[in-house]
Amino acid sequence: MPEEIGLFAETGNDMAHTYEASAAGPAAAPQLVFGSAEEFLHEQLLPTYVRDVDDRSAKWCMEWYFHPEAVSRVEALWRAWEHLRLDGATGISVWWRDHADHHMRVLLDPQGPFFNCDKSGHRDPAHLEPKRAPAGWFPDVRLHS
């Protein structure tokens, strides 16, 4: 399996980095494999999490970065992956079960953040602008600590 595609190939390389970091002492922090959420999405997540995106049962926006929820979820997936890859026993399994499966199910859902988009392009959704509650209904708890 080519290293740039396979999750387990990446993980195998990471274990060597983990060993080197622990041998260097407690002050050495493990190096990130990916420099950004976008790099993680293109190099790790999408090549390994392959689904049929048909705009009916699953949706994706080619300009996903215009969706704040999607950006936050991809960032969360990346950060969790960087942390859990260091657990050589069950880390990647936990990442799949607790992070990838959960967030990707939400992202790909036809009613999810890309509901107004399709594979051909991005369309800004109409934003919900609820009324503000009357003054005093939700006091700022930071002022009362």
C-alpha cells in the first residue's frame, strides 16, 4: 500500500516518530503529520473515507471551506487523528469509531451542512436570524463568577 494513501502506512511511520520523541525526553512534543485541516482532508481523510456522493443519499460541497460547520468538523477530525495516531494499540480504531464515523455521517447527510450545495457548486444557505430574547432572560454568567 503506498504510504501517501494508506492510513496504516501513515500510522506505521508515526510510531517511529513517537518512539524518537519519547527517547528524546518528556520535553519533546510529537510532530504533526499534517500542517492543516485542509492538508489532512486531501491527504488522509478523503482517500481513506470513500463513499458514493450522489447528492441524494450523501452530499458534499466542493467548496466545503465556505461552511463554518464543515471547517470546524474537519479541524476536529484532524486534531483527534493527530492525537490518537500516537496510541499504537487502539487509537486509530477509536478515531474511526468516535470521530470519523460520527462527523462524516453528519457532513455527508443530505440534510447536513451541504444541504443547499451539490457536486457542481456551492450555494450559500439562507441564514436563520432568530430574534434576541428580552434583556435579562440570559444573564452573562461571566459577570457573576
